[in-house]
Amino acid sequence: MASPVAFAAQAGKLLRERALRPRLLAVRSQAGHLTPRRWLNLQEYQSKKLMSEHGVRVQRFFVANTAKEALEAAKRLNAKEIVLKAQILAGGRGKGVFNSGLKGGVHLTKDPKVVGQLAQQMIGYNLATKQTPKEGVKVNKVMVAEALDISRETYLAILMDRSHNGPVIVGSPQGGVDIEEVAASSPELIFKEQIDIFEGIKDSQAQRMAENLGFLGSLKNQAADQIKKLYHLFLKIDATQVEVNPFGETPEGQVVCFDAKINFDDNAEFRQKDIFAMDDKSENEPIENEAARYDLKYIGLDGNIACFVNGAGLAMATCDIIFLNGGKPANFLDLGGGVKEAQVYQAFKLLTSDPKLEAILVNIFGGIVNCAIIANGITKACRELELKVPLIVRLEGTNVQEAQNILKSSGLPIMSAVDLEDAAKKAVASVAKK
Ligand code: GDP
Ligand code: MN
């Protein structure tokens, strides 16, 4: 593993990026490298429900879809103070701004009527935070919770860490704020515990983390207990990330998870059916949902060359080589394995719906995929969609000869490429000509 600082900074970056694209995600560095990922991301209220079911302490809450429901929920809570929280998948809500003019996606008040009034300015409006796109994300639901006083805010996250092949717990006594800022300005305040997935979390590790987070006296045992429960939850639900910020303490001496963010490993969908049924796709870009309907993975980028590929690795390589040749990918669409002709057509339809598009680069390696099926799909799509932009095709692997013949005999203006480099050069050149 890299240094804890680097790790925390990287983790923080990942978390922020994940928030931007909950379902289909491109983690981009400056150089334009891409790591496509697909992770289920739940709303705070859904995450907290799972947490409370596993003995993790969260505040009492209700969820409301309308201002009226929010008002009723506030009355029903019958709490000294209420906290109203806009539900979007991005963080930084506290400091966010609504396009209704309201400032702050998290509000504290003692008056249920005010909860109703505030909810009125939240629901149906976009909330922009530093983790959302500029225009923000539409709020459909609010969480109405019993507010508790916070005497101290710490940070706690459990993540899967590749370099150590297992979970790692990352914590800081400096919670509430951006963890990246803490990692940058006071790296000595970031602590981690690597967990051996076979041995599980040891008491000593939970205790040490609680101590590093600054919990004292009886709070230390309580915090350690909460950390262990969070770890068990993390494992049981196949999470890739459980983040609690703030993981706080109250003046009454309770350790409480004031915020919650959980991501899941989509490969575990088959054994986490109940959780995946909670998937809220309303924050996805419509085109991503449309792609998912056909079992395609689509990621929008900001260039002008569409990439039609199979496999995440090939997607990255294709984007990289376009960058290297001076071009910019507009998007990429991952066809996956087991392709049918109709899917190829749908894929083209999706790709060409992007108005920025000036060329399409097809880069398919036929391992499981039969190139002839792709070629037939391509020619069909070209005809039916009356494709207007240059199409560069590089096919390799199973049945490639037949595929080449199909393309050639189609009479369509398809540019064939001998390899990936050639394909990228042709694509970039075809765009540059314009
Ligand atoms: P985020 O901004 O999206 O991370 O949303 P949070 O749930 O973390 O809320 C933002 C901030 O509001 C927290 O860091 C807390 O300082 C504050 N906050 C949230 N819930 C409560 C609460 O019940 N009581 C108090 N006093 N502050 C709260
Ligand atoms: Mn938070």
C-alpha cells in the first residue's frame, strides 16, 4: 500500500468521483486515464436503515417525498430539535446550494413548521455541492431526523484496498470536513487499520482506531463496538465502501453515525437482491439507464470520438491511444461478452445520440465475441441510422476474416484499421479534417 496519506487522498478522490457517477463511473486523472466501474450507491436514509438493522447507532428518522410529509414527519418525531437533510448521492450537502435559492442541504430547527417550509425549497429543486455537476442534482426525498448535539466530529471509513487485498479502516479525529484536506494539511491525523479478511477485525484494532479517533473513557469502548459492527455490516452486505463523516460523539456520551455513505460491489448482486432492489436510478444520466436496459455500459466523456469497445481494459486502452494521438473520446460504450446483433444496433443508437459526436471508433477484440456478429450489427446500424460521421473499425479475433468481408461487401463508407494505433490515428485524422 502507498503511504496512508496518499491512500487517504486517493480514497477521498475516489469517493468524490464515485459520488458523481453512481452507477457507471469513470475515474479520470488529468492525463485522461480511465477506470470504468459500476457500483451501486445508496441514499443516506437507505444506508442508515441497513446500519440500524446491524446495531449501528443512527438518529431516529423518517423519509419524506413532499413538504407536507416532511412537516408530518417532524411532528411525529417529537424531538427537541430536528435535522432536515436533502437526499442526493453526493456529499458536501451541508455547504450546498439549491436552485430555489435556499442555502444548505442540511438544516437544524426546533420548529416542525420550519421543516415544512425548508422542505418546500428542497424537494423538486436541484442541490449543487462540490461533488455534483455544476447544475446540481434534483432532490426527490428529504430525511427528517432527530437532531443530536455534537461535541466532536471524527471521520471513519471502511474500504476495500487492492494493494493489501482486503479491507482497510481509515479514520481521523479531524472529521466533519473534507478528508482530503486533512490528509494534505495534517497527514499525521489519518490512521488506518488493515484487516485480515480471514481473521476479521480484532478487538485490539477496533480499540486502537477508537483511541486514534480520540474517544476517551467509556466512549472508547462504545466507538470500538460501533467500528466492529460497521465492519461486520461492510462484510455482510458486500460493500466496497462504508463512509461515516461525521462519526461523532454527543455531550450525553453517545457515539453516533451522523452521516452514511455505502457503495456496493455489483458482482455481489446475486446474493444481495434486497439491497440491489433499493437501487435508485433517478440520479443516473438517462443515457446510462438506457444503456443498462440493453446490458451495455455507457460512460459519457467530453471529447468528440465515440469509442465502441468490448471490455473495460480495451475501453481504457482505446481512450488512452486516442489521447496519445491528440484526440478526445466523446464517450465509451462497453459491449461486454455474449453479444447479439440487436445490441450492436442499440449501442450505435446510443452512441450517435451524443451531439458532440464527430467520429466513431469501433475496437472489438473477438474472444468470446464473434466478429461477424459485430460486423452485421454495424452494417445494419449504419444503414438504419443513416450514419453521418466517419466510422473507423478495428476488429480482431474470432471470425475476423468473415467480418472484414461483411464490412467490405456492404458498400458502406467504413474505414478499416489494421490495429489499434492505426484506428486511433484514422479517427483523430477524420475529426481534424472538419
Ligand atoms: P454532508 O454535508 O453531505 O456530508 O452531510 P452531513 O450529514 O455530514 O451533514 C453536514 C453537517 O451537518 C455535519 O458535518 C454536521 O456538522 C451537521 N449535522 C448533521 N446532523 C446533525 C445533527 O443531528 N446535529 C448537529 N448538531 N449537527 C448535525
Ligand atoms: Mn458528511
